[in-house]
Amino acid sequence: MDARPEVKGIKVDADTRCDHYHTDVDIVAIKFYCCQSYYACYSCHEELAGHAALRWPKEKWNEKAILCGKCSRELTILTYMESERCPHCQHPFNARCSYHFPLYFEME
């Protein structure tokens, strides 16, 4: 397996949790479309990136832009959006993260 991508954020732990989201199921980092960098969450990007976030266009949802913090495997946006847990290590994802999809992905 390739080296794990760097995940930027505030107090990011080994499973990609940050100071903002740190429950057992907060294990997903998202590559931001604007800078192609992984951040633990949108708040971390807002605080550290120095630029406005751009959302992933729907036609690019087949690109790998999601990192499972447990197994370090990258997922496509579509796979992530359709999954309740990592398809590789089976660790559950935070179901409430779907409320934040419009911050990361163009929904219309």
C-alpha cells in the first residue's frame, strides 16, 4: 500500500480525528477540491488553508477523495456517500457526517 496521505487539521490524531470531531466514528478525512489536500474536517480547512473551500463537482464524484482514518484506504466520494462503514476495514463512519455533504460536495 502507498504511504498514507498527510491529513491537515487541528490536533489530528492517528485515526484522522481532530479537535472539532473526535468520537470513535469520526475517522474520515476529506480531500478538498480547491487545494487537493486532505483535512480532518471543514472547520480545520477554514482555520488553516488560507483560502475559501470549493466543493467537489458531481461529475468528479468517482475520484478518490475520502481517507479512512482506520485503515488508510482512499475511497471515491460515491463509495463513501453510499457506505455506513469502510468497505475495507468495516469500521463504522459517523452517519451524521451526511449533514455536512453540502459543505464538501455540489449536491445539485
